[in-house]
Amino acid sequence: MRNFDESNITEAVRDRVSAAPDPRTRAISDALVRHLHAFVREIEPTFAEWEAAIGFLTQTGHMCDDKRQEFILLSDTLGVSMLVDAINHRMPEGATESTVLGPFFVAAAPELPLGTDISPGIAGEPMFISGRVSDPDGRPIAGAVIDTWHSDDDGYYDVQKLDEHGHFAMRARFRTDADGRFHYRTIKPAAYPIPHDGPVGRMLEAQGRHPWRPAHVHFMIAAPGYETLVTHVFEAGDQYLDSDSVFGVKQSLIREWPRHPAGIAPDGTAVDQPFATLTYDFGLKPAA
Ligand code: BEZ
Ligand code: FE
């Protein structure tokens, strides 16, 4: 067949990709062609706009290296990451909701004893984090491995300020005790803008959006027999809860981080300045 035009090009491409031997590839290719062509038909781009789109994707690729993944940031800021997450994490009652992983997770953080201060020497308001990991019926999960990471009080992760913080600051791995409990000390993180010095930042600006995320602490919790949970706990009252640049906020993940005067902390140590506490009990979904 030849002489493709507006009226027949979509069906012609669908017909061509229908030869894909793998059924999933066939279905994905067909949906891709249908939706992409529908988008182009709706937009009716000029050649200049089409070139700008190709240029945007090219710059997005050029922005990527082993530390920066601009395509994931694009997926995050267009709500695609949260949509994929929602489709893949339909949680039963009693299981904690998930949210985006983000680019600042570092695998193989050192495992530390419960109670460790993971922000030694870093300026900020002390914060004592504690909680419990259980199954959806509330039965404790002992030995669950908790990766936790968060920003400093200026909104920067250790990996963004290696000169100042070094590796593995404000991040660590803990293991729940026999009652499924964990606790550690750190500093209170701040809201921060996602990396916006590249094409995604320019897209946000063009769309009249800000790049900020509300203050949060990341958790990744793994235990044999359960789905690994990737989530955050957000601070109640943060000004960006309703406009998170990556759409990651869920009501069930928001907690008060109460402030306390100087005195005895929850871990029994004396603290000579006001401090915050954060408590969250996580539920893990049994593996299929
Ligand atoms: C984060 O919370 O670390 C994050 C998530 C998505 C994009 C950028 C940062
Ligand atoms: Fe984060």
C-alpha cells in the first residue's frame, strides 16, 4: 500500500505493527500508534513545533548521565510515574500507600543499629523518627529492612552536596526489632525544588508551574513474603502539599511532625535544643 494521507496513515501504521510476534509488544505498539496519532491530530503541530518537540526530547536525553535521569523527571512531572505506581500498587486495607522513588535513593546504604543518629555534625533541628512495620492485620514484621533518606534543612540530599555531607548522610538502613519497631535520630528535612536546571525545568516554567516538593522523609521497606514498599511521610501543613511538582502526595502519608522544647528525647537522651518527632506505622502488602 502507498499514497498515505491524513485519512489512512493511522490504520496503515497499525496494520504494519500488527505483525509483531509478541502479543504484548503488538498491543503496546498498536496503542502507541493510536494515541500518538490522535495527539498529533488534536494538536495539528506546525513544523516548527514538531522540531521543538524533537529538540526537547533530544535535550532531555543529553541531560541524562549516571547521576541525572531527566526522562524519569519528565515522567514524574507529567504524573506518569504516579499513574504507573497507582496501577501497580493497588493496596489492600491496612497496607501503606506507595509514592515515587525519586532520584536520590542510593542502594546499599550502610545498615546501622536502631537509634543511630544518621545526621552527625549536620546543622538542623533534631528529629526523632520511630514507627512499626506490620502486615495488613497489624501483626509485627520483625527483621524488615528499612532504607530511609531525606534532605538537609536547606533541601539538599547528601549526593547533591558531597563536599559538605559526604556519602550516606541523612540516609541509612535499619532492621526492625522483634516487635516490628524501629527508631533513629536525624535532622528535620525541608521542602525543596526538584532539579530544574534542564529541559524539565523549562517545561515547568512554560506550563506556569513551580518545581517544589513538600518536606518529606523517604522509606523503602523490604521483608521476605511482602511487596517492597516505596513511600514517603510528608509534613502536615507544608505549603506544597497540594502542588507537589511530581504529584506524590497522598493524604494517608501526611503526619504532624510535632515540636518539643529542649529536654529528654523519645530515645531517653537529653537534647539541648527544641526538637521534632515523626511517628509512622507502616503496613506491608503480602506478596502475590
Ligand atoms: C524525591 O522526592 O527525592 C524526588 C522525587 C521525584 C523527583 C525528584 C525528587
Ligand atoms: Fe525526596
